[in-house]
Amino acid sequence: MKTTKILYWVFTVLLIALMLFSAISSFRNDPKSADFAKHLGYPLYVFKFLAVAKILGVIAILLPGYARLKEWAYAGFFFDLSGALYSFIMIGDPAANWMPMFIFYILLFGSYICYHKILKVKQV
């Protein structure tokens, strides 16, 4: 159980750090952000909306309790990552640009699986 808790926090802290970094970078009025949005074919306001959703997801995952809210946050992160990956592939970016996205998936699934293992032990 101790190993599961340690793994949960390692996966979760890294996932949250990456999501917060992504969200914060969306709020900066940096020409690179605008170029990136244009490259993917999205208006800039979509990134700001997703940034707010990521921050809310981070809060939901960090709040103790609220199991259903955490499930929604994990699902939202999965859809965000999947949408980003799909966008990279559909615009024809080389694999070197989108393969690092799988690190996000590993962190997301690692956190989610460990969270459920911890929940299962608490219920017994």
C-alpha cells in the first residue's frame, strides 16, 4: 500500500505540473502561443478555455474526497490529451513532435490506476 501511495503521488504531481505548465503557457500573450494555435488550426480562445478546464481538473484531483469529480477530471484530461494527439497527427506533424504525448498518457493512467487501488483498499 505504501508503494502504491508513493507511485500515486509521483504520477499525480508530475501530471499536475505538466497540466499547469500547459495551462499557464496558454494565458501568456506570447507570439509562439498564437503561432502554435494557428499551426494546429485552432483559434487562440480555444486554448484559453482548455487552460481554465485544466486548472479546474487539477483542483478536482487535489481535493480530498469528491470521487465522482475526480473521475470527471481524469476523463477530461484524457479527452484533452487525445484531442491534442489527434490534432498533431491530422495536420501531418512528424511523429517526433507528437510521440512525447505518450508521457502524459503514462502519467495520467499511472495516477488513475493508483488512485483506484488506494480507493479499493480504503473500502475494505
